[in-house]
Amino acid sequence: MQVIVDGLSTNYHVSGDGHKTVLLLHGWGDSSLGLAGLQQELSKNFTVVAPDLPGFGKTDNPPSPWGLSDYANFVKAFMHKLKINEIYAIIGHSNGGAIAIRAVGKGLLGPDKLILLASSGVRSPYNGRQKGLRLLVKTGKAVTMPLPKIIKRKLRMTVYNTIGSEMLIAEDLQETFKKIVSDDVTADAGRISIPTLLIYGEEDRATSPATGRLFHEKIKNSIYEQVASAGHFVHLDQPALTNKAIGDFLHV
């Protein structure tokens, strides 16, 4: 389905016909399709709405570099456009979780419950190795200037992959990515008091379990679960365990 939200052609999926609505927010470089399995499972009991966020899937790019607050306001406008005034739960994965924390913490959205899957949003200082590699990225641009474009891109990709950056996943959104990764939502998390479930993969190298534990400390009414043998896409690595934890939480 398509709808125009704030001038952007927005793609989204709606499934299920439950009395309560669940909103799914995907992560950076992903789309609503990345949460399709979870959406299918939740559709048995809820109406599930899953948009492609601006710049991803089949939704237009944002008109300028966006930060988390821009995305949070967009989600609010999207739900208003669909005439959905009551949200039972928001489920956000990775950057979608950071957007959800900003939206709920600022009072832009008021769900009854919040579920964070490997949510990002804690911008802790980089360790020495990462600082060195980031310096290499900056200085490397000058060093590689004489090289052919395709070789320069391969070298940059190698370095970015080494430091765990997702910037080149959506290369046309680099300025948006820079704004997002410099925006910390820890303070927003401290303002959240609704029941919140945090699920993190034990082997997550993109958003470590330490991030989940910090959010757990900040969000007063929260539950933290760590899933073994799962990485950043915990809902794909361990779907049965993740779906059960979510189902139990939503039906309490």
C-alpha cells in the first residue's frame, strides 16, 4: 500500500484484524520486509502496521538529512494519516528502536507497551581501535584520491566494515546516518514509564547487550531478556524464542 505523508510517497503493509494495533519499525538499511515473519505471527491476534521508513524499501528519501526526531515526527504523521489514534504496542528493531524511544520519550506517540529488539541509540565513546580506524577513514580519503573510483570505494567499504559502520548500506543517506549516530536517546529512555520489553542477542556485535542493560536501567517498568545464539537480527536468528517472548509480553 502507498500513502503520501508530509509529501513523501510511503510504502507500508497492514495485516490482521485484531482490535489492538501494533506498529513495527525496522532498522537502518532494512525495510518492513525484514520484520515480515514477526508481522505474520502477530497478525494472528493484532492489526499490524509496518511502514518502510523514508529512504528505505519503497518509501521516498527524506528531503534533507534527517535525525531521529525527524523520523519520530514522520511516524507520528504516518499514523495520523492512517487515522490510527490508539497504538497498543510499538516494536522497534535497531534504529527503529531508537526512533521509538525518541517518539515515546518525547510524547509524540503514546503506546500502551514498547518492545525494543536490539535497539540502538546509546552513543558511547569509541575505543582506541575504533578511533584509529575512523582516523584512517578520514585521512584515507586524501591518500586514495589518485586511485580509480571503483578501487577507492572497495577500500572504503573494507574499512567501514571493519569498524562496524552501516553508513555505506544506504550511501545516498550518509548525512542522515551521521546525524542519527551522533544522537543519543538515553535521556529519552529515562522518561519512559510504560511496560517495556528489551530483547538483545548474546552475540550482537552491532548493538551489544550492554546497550540493552543500560536501557533497562533507564526505563523504570522494563524487562530485559538476552537470547543465546543470536546476533543483531535476534528475531531472525531465534524466531521461536523471540516470538514467544513478545507474545507473552503483549498478552499480559
